[in-house]
Amino acid sequence: MQMKELKVEGMSCHHCVNTIEKALKNLKGIHTVKVDLHSEKVKVCFNQDETNIGLIIKAIEDAGYTVLL
């Protein structure tokens, strides 16, 4: 398992939190997702044999948000 914390811009409400959680939980290999609206951070625990950080970032960006690297 790998844990990664990402800074995400564009979240403004709990609907945004739910959208990101849903987008990530639909990816294979995702175990846990925690979205903190106030700090604009997303913590994700995933199996690196099933997914990777590039796919995770793409899922967040496809949902309409910007990941800062």
C-alpha cells in the first residue's frame, strides 16, 4: 500500500468532496480516500500494483479540479 497526499484547487463545497471521493473510489486499487475541504488536500491510500498516481491525478482532473504538484 502507498499513501499520497495531493493539493487540489477548485473545491468549494461538500458536493466537491463527494465528487472527488466518487471519482477515486471508482478506480481499481483505491483503498481509502479522505478529502479535506478546508485544507484543499486529498489523502489517498492505494495499491501501487493496481493503480498509480498518474491515474489518480487524471481522475481528479477529469472530475473538474486542479491538482498542484
